[in-house]
Amino acid sequence: MNVQHSSKAVAALLLGIVSLLTAGASRSFSVVAAGVGLVLGIIGLSSPKRRMAIVGLVLCGLTLLGTLGLVLMVMTGP
């Protein structure tokens, strides 16, 4: 079971990196990738690769917060 959770931790890290890098180009893709990364990161916290899961969670959270902030700035205007 730990092998499956370890792969989820690695996937969360990769999705966090991808979502952060694509946030400027495709917001909808980056939000979906960050959401999936958050779920996988939470599951991956119980794996031996816990640090990867935590870094993935942080990256996905930064992507979601940045995208939300950008959307709010656009909606409120100058």
C-alpha cells in the first residue's frame, strides 16, 4: 500500500510543478492540475515520500492562491 501512496506523492509534486508553470498560459488547466495535485498530495502524506507530498501541496496551493488572486484583481478592476 505504501508504494501506491508513494506514487501519489510523486504525482502531487509533478502536478504542482506543472500547474505552477502553466498558470500564466492556461489558467483552467492549471487550476484542474492543482486541484488533482492537492488531493493526491493529501493521500500521499501517509507515504515514505512525505516531503514530496508536502512540496506538491505547497506548489498546488500557491497556484490556486495566485490564480484566485488574479481572478479577483481582474473582477474588481482598477
